[in-house]
Amino acid sequence: MQAVPTGDQNRGTTTMQAVPTEETVEQVFKNIKVLNGMPQSQLYPTMRFMAASLGTQCGFCHVFKNGQLDSAADDKPEKQTARVMIKMVLEINKTLAQGNPTVSCYICHRGRTSPQGAPTLPQPVPSPRSTIAGGATPDASARTAPNSTPVLPSADEILNKYITAIGGRMAIDHQRNNLHLKRRVRTLRSRPDDS
């Protein structure tokens, strides 16, 4: 129980009223090893977030017996891995983010069971962008870093290729005009008849 002050502010009276505090996960569920202290109402949303972060369902880490979830069972190695990873995330947030939930499963997993996007180390040192006479930059396919790793295209190069792929500036202008015409027709149709 937690004591909460109540009373009439106009009269200046205050009394203490007992309000039940929420039970923690280890008080409600069996075999809680890592998320101790968490309010029990937060467990299922947290588990759903972890499952979504890995693109899985409950059965990826937990055991189903006779069609029923046996969440206390430790039969799957994925559950042990999850506990280690939860400890890692909690420690990172505690030490590097002042306890704020900055890092989560999704940061690395992005909807996959294996972490995604881990760079190959050491990373090559990028070379400065070269320019052709007149200030133009060469095509992205012609640029490479010293170790033959292609340099990514610039934003302008990507946008220009996209515009070309959808039919060029004329196609964009045509779509824009069609959209304007459709909006105008919709506006005219929504007006009440004057007749």
C-alpha cells in the first residue's frame, strides 16, 4: 500500500488515504529472472515489443505445451539468449543513457531474429570526392574508395535517377496537373446546386 494525500484544498485539510500499489512481475509470474521490479501490467506490452522487434511470436522464446503457453519453462535456448540480451540493453541504458530507455531490441534487430546492419570493421577511410573540370562530380559508378569499395551516390544522384525512372520531369508535371484537376473537380462536385 502507498499513502496518498487527499483532502479539500479550499479548507486546507489533508488526510492520508491508502492506495494499493501494483504488484511486480516476480510477485505475479513464475521464473522471472531479469525484469524484476517491473509493474506486472507492463510485462505483456514489453514482451510484445520484444517479439515485434525480432519479428517473432511468443513461441520463439517460450514453450507451448498442449496448446498452452508455459512461460515459466526454460526449455528453449532462445529464452536464455533473450535474458542475456535484456541484461545487456538494461545495462547500456543504465550506464550510457542515464537510465532512459534509449536502446532497445529494435535498434539492432529491426524485425529480424539476428541483429542487422552490423558494419564490417575496421571501416575504410572515405576518400574525398573528386571533381571533373567545371566542378561536376563523376557518376557514382565511376567513384571508388582506395580499397575498391564503391562510394555511395549523393542525394542529388539518387533523386535524379528516381526522376528518370518514373518518366522524367514531364511525367511529374503531368501527375501534378492531374492531381490539381481531380481536386478541382472534387471541389466543384461538393458544391450545392444553385438550381
